[in-house]
Amino acid sequence: MNSNPWVTKYSGPNPAADPRRMRRIIAEDPEWSLATVPRLVHLCIAHIVRNFAVRPLLTELPAQHKASVLAQLPCSLPLQVTANLVSDDGYWRRCCLQCWQVCDPSLHGGSWKRMFFERLLKKVVEFFVPDTTEPRVVLDLIPLCRDSVNRLEIDQLLPPVRQAGDRPEEEGSDTGSESEGLTTDHFDFNLLLNDLPLLEELAVTYGVKDCGMNFQWNVFQFTAQDCSSLGKAIHDCPALRVLRLPRNRIDDQRLRVLVRYLMNHPALVELDLSHNLIGDVGAKALAKLLLHSGLQTLCLCDNSIAAFGAKAIAYKVRRFSSLRCLNLRLNQIGDEGGEAIARALATSSVEDINLASNELSERVATAISKVLMRNQTLRGINLSCNNIGPEYKGN
């Protein structure tokens, strides 16, 4: 049996006997074309696509032919060719869908190209191993993505690889301290942030995901060198508006170093330091930062701030700050700190405040209720999970 589906009983030495030759349209054949010879423009477009990696020809083409070339370009082309030449979102959409199963461009300003390079840079940084990975891996990527990266979210940073002769961390140690003689410094952001002029949002968590049985406290350690290098990099990133550093075990000493670099930052409006080890000394440093910055949102959720730290923040909020949102949930400010915050709200610019889970009692609720009668800016307040209300006594 002949495997050709188009061979009919009329096929033979005489082509005119085949009724297919007499038809103007063959709808059942998706490859059929009336033209027996490809048009010259189609041959040229195919030639441009085949040789695009060697001679990228795009800007000189008319708009209609440019669209045809972009639709046929393979995603395997070197980034050195396409990064600064191709801006068509359709091409970058195909690249994203080829690399990742889940793609949401709304998280990247609705731009597929921006999503591609932000996720690519994120992957390179997260799997960079100090003293093992060549810095050239990052430096070569920067010229290709510097105009497309506005948001960078780093969920892990790998520590240096331990050599066989290095002394392991003592078993059973839960202090999380740095092992003497062993460096655990992570990726140096000075390699990167200085050359990203459009970066507006940065989120960094120092730790390792999916470490399993290889868990050690020192791989989650935010070292003094990490703190210094990150602070310098942020200081040299003038367009940065949002900085998030959650779950980094940042203590008062590290925070004071960071605050020194954040002073008088020209663009920073949001700072997230949730789930760290910040106490009253760190809160006092942050109060000073409120005086020397344009911060509008400050998140200190789940730290160790007590009454003294709350008073320091309240003093600056009341007199000097442009703060709009303050989150102190899951601290230990108590009634003394809560009343100081309540008094600050009377004349502050704060519009939303969260004091949940702070061991507050009816004293603070009464102070806040008095403030609400005079305050004209407050729009939201959260006092949940406190000791407010009549105490229940069993029989």
C-alpha cells in the first residue's frame, strides 16, 4: 500500500489526470500553497533567521518584515545577540515559557523581557558559590540585563564550599555563631548592585533552601562582612526604593552598621526587617534613621523590641518622621511602650499601625481611644492578640 495520502487512482504518468492539480484550494492540506516557488521576501526572511547569530539584522527591516523575523527567531540564540537588540515581548514570552513552567509577568511590571532577566539574574546569584564560582559569571551578565532589572528577590545565598581539612562545626551547637577559622561570607553584592541603575526593589535572605541533613547554623549566618558589603552596595544604589531583609538573624550590632549606610538615602521609602533579632539598641538606631531618611513604611514584625525601643521610635515618629505605615507585631513593647506609641500617634503622619501580639492591656487601648478623637490621619490599627478586654475568671 502506498503511504502517500495524496496519491489517488488518477495518479500516474499523466499529471493532468489528477483532480488535485485542477483545484485552486486544497483545504485538507495545511502545507499546501498555490505558489509553486517561495516568494523572494520569504526566502530573505528565512536567510536572516538562519544567520541571525552571526549577523543580527533587525532594526534596518520594515515593521512588517521585522515582525516576521521576530516570530521565527529561535530561543536558543546567544543572549549577547538578543539582550540589547530584541525588545519584542512575544520573543521573550517564548523564552520564559521554555525556561519555566510557571510564569507571571504581572510580578515583573507586565514585561516578559524584564521577567526573563530578573529570574535569570536571581538564579545566577542564588547558586553563586564564593571562592568557587568565577565572578565573571555575574560580570558578563550585567551588561545584558542592566536595563531590564527593576526588582531582585534573592531567596538563598550559598556559603563557600568547605574543604576536607576544615574543622566541622561542633555537634549540638545551636548558637549559630561563626566557626573560628572558617569563613562563611556569602555573595558580595558590590559586584552587582552598582551596575543596576534601574533597580528599585531588593529582597535578600541569607540562608540555604532544601539543605536537608546538611543543615548547619553557620550557613544561615549574616556575617559582619556580609553586613558591610551589603550596606556599601545599597548605599551605591541610589534608585533603590524598597529594601526587604527578612529572616536574616540580624542583631543590634549588624543593624547599626546597616543604618549607617542607609542614612540620607535619596530614594528609600520602604524597609522590611521582619523576623530578625533586633532589640532596643537596634530600635534606637532605626529611630535615628527615621530622622535622616524619607522612609514611609517600616516593618519590624517578630523581633525583640521592648518598651525602651518603642519609646525611641515613638519619639522620632511624633516629631520628625514622614512615616505612613509602622508594623511592630510580635514584639514585647508592653504597656509602657504601647502608651508611648499612642501618644506619638496624636501628631504623627502614620496612617496604618500594627501593634498585635505585644502584651498590651486596657491601658494602651484607653490611650489609643483618646488619640482617635483627635487624630485625622490614622486609617488602620491592629491590636489583635493582646490582653485587652475583661479578664475571664472561671467558677
